[in-house]
Amino acid sequence: MNAYRILHIDDDPDIREIVKYSLALDPEIIVKSSDGGMAAVEEAASWSPDAILMDVMMPVIDGPQLLSHLRDDERTACIPVVFLTARAQSREVAHFMSLGAAGVLAKPFDPLTLAKSVRACTEIQRPLA
Amino acid sequence: MAQRVVAEQAVFLATAPAGPRDRRLAAGVVGVSSVIFLALIPFAQQPLPHVWGFIPIYESAIAFSDLITAAILLIQFNILRLRALLALACGYLFTALMAIAHALTFPGLFSPTGLLGAGPQSTAWLYVFWHAGFPIAVMGYVLLKDRTDAPEPSFHPGGRALLLGIGSILAAVVGLTILATVGEAFLPDVLSRGANGMGLIVTVSADLALTFLALLMLWRRSHSVLDLWLTVVMCAWLFDVSLSALFNAKRFDVGFYAGRSYGFLAASFVLFVLLRETGILYAQLAELFEEEHREHRREAEERRRIFETSLDLILVADRRGNFLRVSPSSLAILGYRPEEMIGRSGADFVVADDLAAARDEMRLARRGKEMRNFATRYMHKEGRIVTLDWSGVWSEPEQRHFFIGRDVTEQRRNQRLKDEFIATVSHELRTPLTSIMGSIGIIESGAAGKLPDAIAQLLKIALANCRRLVTIVNDILDIEKIEAGKMAFDKKRVDVLSLLNDVAQANEAMATQHGVTVRLDSASAPATVLADANRLVQVITNLVSNAIKFSPRGSEVVVSAENKGKSVQIKVRDHGPGIPDDYKDRIFEKFVQVDATDQRQRGGTGLGLSIAKQIVSQLGGEIGFDRAPGGGTVFRVELKAADAAFPEAVKTNRAALAS
């Protein structure tokens, strides 16, 4: 079984908990959580996840800024990033995609289909083994 | 302004039509003159004392009067450019100069035989020439007046024609004077021993004939006031020649004096009316000037008040952007008094980042574009930024920029706060909902372990209401966005049938729950519209879900699309009870929900149709409903077909590329 590693970054501990449970419904997915900031960048660099699921509105460093840091670091530049956000209007989605996001998922989400949605956004960008 | 006088009033005697009053006055003058003339004829040969002073006084008065008349007529010729007036002016000039020559040659006045080498017949011949010349000039006036090829009124002197006219008259006068004096021997005698001879009677008869002819021509064509008074002049001329050369016997008899008196009157009539006309013109001109001055003063006062009381900032600047005038509102808006800004450049006050754009706008205004509308940020004296929305124009004649700026700092701040509120509320409501729905969803699915039936049922209720709460939050935020003009539309070509199919499938579960089927009408035609696909789905989903909610069990909801060429009409038809009459006018308003009559929970926020209407409107379409044949309701959404709407898309894209 190919493990699919997802790093989830969100400042809200409840959301982190829910996402963990949701993604765990897919037996192939291994989830690690981070509450954001540069520590998240380091976590991504050291753990090398297959995808990063990230909130947009976070204190200190928000989602787009964090994405920029990930892209600047050659260790994390190629990891696909999916935004999970309460601000999912068409123009905002287009903006996030223009920043280099692999996808944008809206909050609130269906916990039973979250894993499938994240994989749908990222699997085409997953590097071939 | 003076052109207005010329154009509007036709106040010149030569062009003003003669009215009944003028005609009555002229007729009265001619009538009285005629009576006096007829009364004098029997006494014309009665000798009277020789009043030598009469000749120089009379001739001087005539010369003076005729010269002034000629001058006024020449001025009018300069304005009206009527050649007829030049001819008449030349006639008066001729008369004036001939009167001088006549006086100089009059025997016994300045010398026993008269000056200029005059002989005994010279003065009489000069009289004959003089009294032939003016009627000829009048005939010339009448003939030239009938021509309609006069150029437009102008203030540029008709120099050449004028000089030619005056030169010709001078030459004629000199020539005739030489002929009557030095060349007297070549002319037949008209006086016999100082009395009127047969020659004079013949020549004067010729003068009378010319006068009569001129009178006749004037009579047939007398339209203007000048024409009318020239007719009177010709009558007086007739009486003058008749009395002083035909009916009298010799010099210094009743006819001699009376005729010359008529001659003086003849010389004066036109002058009097011209002077009267001049007086009237001056008065009207003064009145017009005063009126215009009053109007200018009023306008200037109005502009001053608007300038001083304006709450907006009014600026007048030169082409370099240096302020020439600044309204007092500058103190309230930017913290600077007008005098602190006048003479300085706009660049001293504009935020550096906005300077280039502001200069571009000024440049475009100078290139002839219409009013420019743009926003610029300024540094307030206290160091904060003020945003002004400007309207500006460039005046080429005055070489000035005119700007009016409205302080929109507060408005923009409020808008930013509102945007932040929407974003914050959006985030702060949806985040806990995510946790709630996520938790319940996971438990309800059994992923956290099997649940007792009762708890599963309760969780089902909780989850359904979470979803309902999400819908309410989304609807409220959508309405807020739409009303703030902040809802973004990503317009692309949308396959309508594919979209309707997706909506039908997405609502299948809900339909099954209500015992209703949703189907796409097979007669629907393929069609493409230019729309934001997500928002159009939102609209059709709202209509379909409403149709499902209000449909009886076992019925169907039919979705269809009709391609009408330039537009596409989407219909959602149900077999429900229809919309009650008292809701028909309000169905698209916010928070309006048709009351449930069967206790079945309809759900919804009462915002769905309001949102749908606003979305359709923003997409450039129309939404409405009708009673369906056989019962139920048909909701219609009509949008422009993509090909018909394509030019709009091209324009939008070009604008986007340009920005």
C-alpha cells in the first residue's frame, strides 16, 4: 500500500482534529498537523509530504505568504498545496490558483469526501515513484 | 455682441422695413410740402431783396449736411456691404462737393464773376449738373439694392470699393466744374442776361425728368425706411428744381429762395432719420451692453458663490499642474488654506505613487478627451492620506485645467471595513461550522464506531440543521456581497444542457426524499450562454429545490432549455399549488417565504429567490415566473446566448488587457 502523506496546516486546533479524522477515513493517508508559521515550512522540508493542505486566514503568516515561503525553499518547492478556506469565491479561487495552489477547497467541507477531494487536486502533480 | 445687433434687429434704415407709422409720417411731409409748393407757384417770379448771405449759408448747410449723410452712409456700407448704400453715399458726396463748387462760382458772392475762373453761365451749369447727379445716384441705389448678392455683414472695411467710389465722385466733380468754368464756351447758354433762358428750361427739364424717374423707381420699390425717406427727398428735389429753375424768373425771386429751401430740406431729411437711427442704435447698444454686463456680473457672482461654498475641492491649474485658484474647501479637505496652495504644484500634495497616473490624466485631458474621472491620494497637512475622486477638463482657449474633487476617504474606509467585515464574518462563522459539521459528519457516518439508533437519528437531525445553517450563512453573505457590489462573476461560455443535467443529478437525493422526480426535458435544445457557471448553478439549484419542496409526492419537476437565437431561456416547471396572488409581487424580495399549509418543513432562508434575481440581473439576464398550464408554476431565466453576448466578452477582455 502506497502511503500518501499529507501535511495539514491550520491555526485552529478543532479544525486540525476534524481534518485528521476526515483524512484518516482513507487508509492510505498519513496526516501530520501543524499550527502554521515557519515551523510548518520546516516540518514540510523535513517530512516531505506528498501534499500540503493549508488554511488561508492564519495569524502572523497567512496561507499565501506561507505558500510563497514553501516555493522559495527548494526542499518544498514542488510539493502541491491545496488551500482549505472559508473564502472560496470565484475570484479568490482564481487568485489562489494564480499563486500556485494545486486546488482550493471550501469550508465547511464534507468530512466523508475530504480525502478524495484533496487527492483529486494533487494526484496529477504527485511525482511518479 | 455688435454682430448680434446687426443680425437680430435689422435696425439699419436700409434694411428695416417701413411700417405704417413711417409711411403716414412721410405721406404727411410730402402732403404738406406739396400744398406749400402749389401755393408758391403763382408767386415764384415775384422778386425779393438780394440776401447775399443766403447763398453761402444755404450752400454751407447743404454741403455740411450732405457730407455728414455721406459719411454715415459709408459707415453703413462698411457694415452691411450693400453696394446700393455706396451709390447713395456717393450721391450725397457729389451733392456736397457740387454745392461748394456752386457757391464758389456764384457771381457776386466771393467775386463779381465768381471764383474758379467762372463765367456767366458757369453757376447755372453747375446747378444743372448738381441736380442731375443726385437723382442718378438714387437710381443707382435702387438698381443695386435689388441685387441679392450682398455679402455677409462684416466689420472689415470695404476699402477698395470705398476709395473707388470717392475717387470717382471727386473726379466727376472736378471734371464737371472744369467743364462749367474753363469749358463754359463749349456749353450752350442757359441764362439770358441773368434770367432763366430757354437753355435752362430745357436742361432743368432734363433734371426734372431724371428726378421724376428716380421717384418712380423708388415708389415702385420702397420697402425700407430709407427707401421711404428717399422718396420724400425726391419729392422735395422736384419742388426745389421746379421752383428755383423752372417756375421762377431769375435769381433772388420767391422761387429762387423757396426752391433752395426745399433743397435744404431735401438734404436734411435723410440726415435727420439717420441721426435718429444712430441715436436709437446707440441706446440699444448701451442697453445690450448693460444687459450683457449684468449677465456677466450675475454669472461671475454665481460662480464665486459656488466656488466659495462648495464642499468639494475646486482647483484651477495651468498645463504644468500649478494651482492658480483653489476653493476655500481646501482647508476642510486637505488642511491647507487656498493661499498655501496657490502657486504651488499639485505634485507637492499628491501621494508619490499616484503622481504618474494623475499626470497621465492631465495629459489625456489636454489631448482633447472628454471629462476625466479618476481618483488620487493627497497628503493632508496633518500627514494622513486623503483620497479624492476627481472630475477634470482642459480648456484650450483659457489654457487651464478645471478640477472638482470629492473627498471619498471616509467612504472608501467604510467600504474597506465592510469588506473586512464580510471576510471576517465569512471566516468566523464558517470555521466553527466546519468543526461542528465535521465532527457530527464523522460520527454519523459510523467512522468513530457504531451508534445506537436513537443517537444516529439525533445526529442526523443535527447534521441536517448544520447544513441548513451553512446555507443561511452563505445566503446572508451572498446578499451582502451583491448589495455591496462585491460579488465577482467569472463569465465564461457555459453549456446549458450540461449544467442543467448536473443540477438535476445533484438534487436527485433531495427529490427522492420528497417523493418527487427531477428530469431534463428531452426537447431541450443545445445552447451556450456567457455566465459564471457556479452562480448559474446556484440560481437553477435554488429554483429546482424550491420546485421540489412545493411539489406533491409522485409529481415531477421538469427542467428545460430553449434556444431562442439571441437568448436562451431556462425553465423550471413544477406541479405544485402555484404562487398565491398576494405573494406574486413580493416573491423576489428578501425574507419572503410562502407559508406552509401542510406542515411539511420547507426550509430555506427566504433569500434564495432574491439572490437568484440579483445574480441573473448581474449576468445581464431576466428572471420571472408564470402559472403553468394545468397547474403549478414555471420559473424562467433568460440569458443572452454566448454568440450574441460574445462582443461584450471581447470588450470586457480588451478592457482587462488594457488595464
